[in-house]
Amino acid sequence: MVSWTGMVACYAENDHSKEALECFSEMRNVGFMPNNYTFVSVLKACVGLQEIGMGKSIHGCVLKSSYELDNYVSIALLNLYTDCGDIRGAQCVFEDIPRKDVISWSFMIARYAQSDQSEAAIGMFCQMRKALVVPNQFTFASLLQSCASLGCLSLGNQIHCFVLKLGLLSDVFVSNALMDVYSKCGIMENSVTLFVDAETKNEVTWNTMIVGYGQLGNGEASLTMFMNMLEQKVLPNEVTYSSALHACASLAALDPGTQIHSLTIKTKFDKDTIVGNALIDMYGKCGDIRHARLVFDMMRNRDEVSWNSMISAYSMHGLASEALRIFQWMQESEFKPNKLTFVGVLSACCNMGLLDEGQAYFTSMVRDYGIEPCMEHYTCMVWLLGRLGKLDKAMKLIADIPFHPSVMIWRALLGACVIHNDVELGRVAAERVLEMEPWDEAAYVLLSNMYAAAKRWGNVACVRKSMKKKGMKKEPGLSWIEVQGNTHLFTVGDTSHPEIRLINGMLQWLKVRITREGYVPNCCVVLLDIEDDEKERLLWLHSERVALAFALIRTPSGSPIRILKNLRICADCHAAIKIISKVVEREIVVRDINRFHHFQDGVCSCSDYW
DNA sequence: ATAGGGTTAG
């Protein structure tokens, strides 16, 4: 009997699952009784072959055998059930274990945590404590994972104390998991403390910090962590690279992003699907749509995220036909469009004002793909209708939304009202926004702009007053560019730059040149109660123009210029930059709060619809 | 005699 068992075990251990199963059935045919070790080995082979049915029949054998459910066999069974997604089956096996030890408890907690059943994982831990079983580092690592995904700080603190009491903080898995809890709860200070005090650090330790900062929107800190990690000679893995690229994307930092891309090529991590997806996203968000597409084309193993990222990237750049071509191609591939795919597709239509197409995709999404529209889909449709001036239809759509409209929906409607000067509806939209987010300064500013456009200066003053009462200020218009690794930031009428005299000279020259090409200042965009020549002067102080002038001085001729700004680009700057792109023969990319504009040869990729 | 469990990402 021992030799039969030894054979089954040997096969199972060495990845010969098929032979293990054959050996097991032969053993039974010749009438030998399997023991615990035989069961463990053959169950392992079943999991390896995904032979769930076989596994369950062996479970039957185990129950019939004279052995009481052994802890080793029970773990093998738990593994079998959870591996085929039958966590309830596993729970039943677990309940029948006569003497549950720390390993069986920890196993169940781990599997609940991994299958997104955080509450169940925590429930198991409570039962475990009632059963007076002492948890170990494995238990805590899993428990903390659930705690992190729930973002439950009070529980995290309790577990932290417990960990300290048991002296388990020195375990790198436990301290990593605890750091993650604090970062998911938004308390990076605590994560930093743990990070600094950690006895042992591995690449996961660093990744947890990089990801933590990234998810809290602190791209700079995330990138700094990444650079420190390189300095400390800790080897990055695919998680590191994808997260660092994500930070670059959030900062629209093309240079660091490109450098990290080279690092991934050197280390071969560029072949990783998730890193590839992060590269598409990074290039897209940094304004380099051609490289985004290049990465997409070179990818060996795309997943749905790759397709979605490419569609969204094109959409962000106003290249609706490219976005829709990728969507078409996706449908011909093995991947099925999901919710996020349609967010990309609809926003592509939205960015180009393709009303019929947008409506058709919206209908098809529900009818052909069975996807229930979510808030993002409705936001696209409201903006699509509203932007085209169909404000009543947009309003009707909002009324038809089966759930409570989010602040994004009202913001979209408000934006459309501003463009079409619908003061009354705009006021309603602004009120809704401010009900939900009383500190939304953009809503106040848009409302005030609308009143100003209608020359209702009394209302303007009123809005300004209520802002002042709350101690809120208008978000200043900012533009920035990256030149040789340095970021240069400009505000409206900025005179603080050391090279301001050169910049002003360049602006003067540009003004003369584009006036000769037919530029006429559009003073309507200056919403102040002042004279036209003063308005004209103010237009030339807009931050994007100052940034552009600086870029023309400080970047090599012929290279593309990338400008980032925090607000929507104004109509006059748009007109001016179009002509400038022709005069200076440069490609000028401007990313405003919503999207990218590619100016070249006197035209913009947005076809003047934005 | 011998066999079992864990963290990070789009």
C-alpha cells in the first residue's frame, strides 16, 4: 500500500496529474485502500487537471473511508472546491472538519478575501477567535486584504494592535498588507511610518506605496517612490511599471513615461499585458496618440482593457472614426465589449457631436449587448444632446434616468447651457450641482459666466458675493509645459517667469504674424464689463498663449509642442493657435480639462467642435 | 514516514 501511495504522490508532485489519477484507479482496482496521503495527492492531481467531477467522487470515497476527516485531506478538498468557484461547497467541508486548526481557518479567510467576499472573511476571523484558535501571519495577511478592500479603518487599527501584540509586524507580508489598509483608507502618513520602520522590504512593499499614492491622486509622490526604489536597487516588477506609468498618465508627464517605457523594454516587462495597457493609457493621456497606437499594435496578448484603453485614447483625442474602427475590430475579435467599452464609444461620439451614431450605439448597447446604462453612459448622452443645443431633450433624458442623477450629469447639462447661453436651465443645473457639492467652485464660475454673457451684471455680482461669503475663489487658469524634464507653469498675465521679456517679444511677433493671416480677436470670450481694446489686451495674456510663446523659444524647431491646461480652452485661443500652428509650422497639442486638441497647418483635430 | 495556507495592479 505504501508503494502505491508513494507512486501517486510522486506523480502528483511532479506535474504528472494524469498518471497520478491512472495510478490511483489502478490501486483501487487491485483492491488496496487509499490512506490520507493518497487522498491528498490524488485530489491535488484533480485540481491540476480541473477534474472537478472526479474530485467530488473522491470526496465521496473520503467520506466512506474509515478515517475521520484529516486536516491535510480537508485542505486538499477546500482547495478543490474553491478552485472551481464553489466556495459554499468548501464551507460545507470546512464545517465538518472536527479539529479546525490555524491553517484551515486561514485558508477559508484567504479564499473569501480573494473572491471579493470581505465581510465573510472578517466573519470567519471572528468565529476563529471565538474558537480560541490563535491567528498567525498568514491569517493576518488575508484578513488585512479584506480590510483594505472595505477601506475599514477602525478594524484596521484593531488588527494593527493585535498584530503588534503577537509580534507579527516583522513579517513582510503582514506589514505590506497593513500598509495597504492605511493607504486604501487614505491615511498615507501611517503607511509611510510602517514603510520607514519595516524590518524587511521587498518589491511588494515599494509597489504598495507607489500604488497607494497613485490611487490617492498623488502622482508626484508615486513617481518619487518609484525613483527611490530604483536608487535602492530594488528590482521592479510588472506591477511597479504599470503603476509608475499610471502615475505618469495622471500627470500627463510624457518624458518620464517614455523613459519608463524604455526600462520596460530592457527588462522585457513590456510584453506584459497589463504593462502594455498602462503604456497605451499613458501615451494617450500624455497626448502622444501615435505611440499609444504603436504599443497597441505591437501587443501580443491583448485583453479587453487593451481594447477599451485604445478606444478611450482615440476618443480623448477627438478621433471618433479611429475609435469606432477599433470598436468594430474588437467585435470581430474574441473579446466582447463591456460597460467601459461603451463609455469610450459614446464619449467618442460625444466629442465629435455624432448624434445619430451615439444614439444608435446607446440603443444597441442595451438591446444587443444586454448592458444596463450606467451613470457615465447617461452623462455622455446628456452632454452629446446638450452640446448640440438639444437642451430640452437632454433634460428629458435626465428625467428618464432610473436612478438618482449624479453630479456629473448636472455638470454636463450646466456645461451645455453655458455654451448655448440658456441662463434659466443653467441656473437649475448649477443649483443641482451645488446641492450635491456645495464647494464646487466651477459651478459658481460657470453660472457667473452665463450671467456675464447675457450681460446680467447684477446676477454676476450676486454669484460672486455668495462665493466670497463661503470663502471660495475662482480657480485660476493655468497652463504648463515640460521642457527637458522641467515643468514651466503659467497663469493669466504671468510676469514672474525669468524669461518674460523674450516671451513678450514672441507674443508681439505672433500677434503681428497671425493678424496678417486674418486673425480677428473674439472679444466675446472675455466676460468682464470692460472696453473692447482692454478685452483684446487680456486675450493675449491667456496662460496657454504665454506657455506657447515660451515653448516656441525653448524647444527645437519642428518638434511637437505639448501644452496642458486645467480649464477648457477658450474660443479665441483656439482660433489663434490654429493660425499660429500654420505660421510656425509646428504641431501644437493642447490638453484642456476634457480632451486633446491637435493643431496643425491651421486646423484643429476637433474640427472646431469641443 | 508523509501531505496543507499568504500580500501588490488596468
